[in-house]
Amino acid sequence: MARRRHEEEHDNHERWLVSYADFITLLFAFFVVMYALSSVNEGKYRILSNSMVVAFRNAPVSSVGQTPTVIPTPSPPVTTPLSSKSAEGLRQKEREKMRQVAKNILDVMAPLVEQGKVRVLETSRGVSIEINDSILFSPGQALLNPTLAKAMLSVAEVLVPADFPITIEGHTDNMPISNAQFPSNWELSAVRATTVLRLFADAGIAAERLTAIGYADTRPVEPNLLADGRARNRRVTILIDSAIPEKGTELDLQGSATPPTRARTATSPAVR
């Protein structure tokens, strides 16, 4: 009986090891967790923090489920198209400004206008200035005549303060050309238009207002049968375009016109 009691007392003295082992295990787990928290990637944590701030900045919390509700960002206001009277009034004011610009150009190039080398026309798109290429370039060349460079710079000075888009068109007659520099009239007309464009850009006209196009002999103003008609067709045209974007009509897949749902802003012409 005494021996049995002695064995039970011996067993009771060793039970503390179980509790000690549990404590060590928990302590080890605690330090592992602490180490893991101390090794958080700061960059990823900052990104997560910023995302949470943005997500919940305008998110009111429901008192029932404590679930954040994100308020959708309001759509940008739809631009209301101008009424027909307002649009017509703006176009009329713009037309008057164009005519004033055209008058200033006529004053600058008055001697050439009197000789019939320069014509100023009013078109549905704006004001068009036609310059005979014989006074600008030598035959088959795209280098600007030095004697006309000053006159073109004067034209550029008139156009610098205006905000109208400017399209420079190069035109030729139907006489073929083929040399090492210009394989055809397409290249010749395009390079001539670009030459004038570069002069305007160097004079201070913003590049986003300028466009250069080469039409070759595809848009004659006179028949190419006689020398006078061919000379008339060889020209550089400076078109002062409207700065007010036109409201387009969208077409569906069947080709039917669909009125646009919102106003569209036309992009400024770029240099081609």
C-alpha cells in the first residue's frame, strides 16, 4: 500500500513537464508570429494601406451589418450642345474675324494680288489664299524663292495671333515629273506644302494648328489643256479653317443617321 502511494506521488511530481512544454510551444508560436509581422514588405503594406484609404474614404458604414458601401463616382456632366442661334452667332463672329485676317493678308501681299499671282477666296470652310507656285518655287523644285520668303513671313505674322487651324495644300499640273528627288507630282506637291508649313512654324505659329497636304494634279481649278490653265493649277493654297468644331451625325450599321448622345470636341489638325 505504501509502495503504491509512493508511485502516485512520484507521478504527480512529473506532471509539471506537460504544462511547461505547452508554455514553451505557445511562446515559440508567439515569437514566430512576431517575426512574421516584423518582416512585412513595407512597399506592399503602403500600397494596401493607400488602397484601403481610397476605397473607404467615401464609404459610409451600415449600422446593421457594418458593411462598407462604396459610393460610385458621379459621371462627368454631359455638355449641352449650343442652340442653333448661339452656334450661328459664334460662326458669324468667327467669319468676321476670318475676313479681318484675310484683309490683313491682302494688305501684306497687295502687289502680288494686283499682278494676279495671289487670290483670296471665301469658301464654306473659311478663307482660302491661293498663291501661284511660279513666284514661290522654281520649276520642279521645292526650295522657297528667297525674294518671296519675306512676303510669306509677313503672312505668318498675320496668322500667329489668330487661333484658326491652317491647312497648306500643294497642287501641280498634270505634266509628269520624275527625277532623283521627286518620283512624281505627289512628292513634289507634298514637299512644297511642307516647306511653307516649316516657314510658318519657324515664324511662331503653333504646330498643332498646321497641316500640310499634297494633292498633286488631282484638284485642278482650270483645264490642263493650255499653258495658262496649267500655270493656274500649279499653286499653294493656304486655308484658314474654322475653329468651331462641326457637330457630326453618327451612322449606325445600317447607314442610318443617329443623333449624337453628347457633344463631341473635334481634335486640332496635326502636321502630316
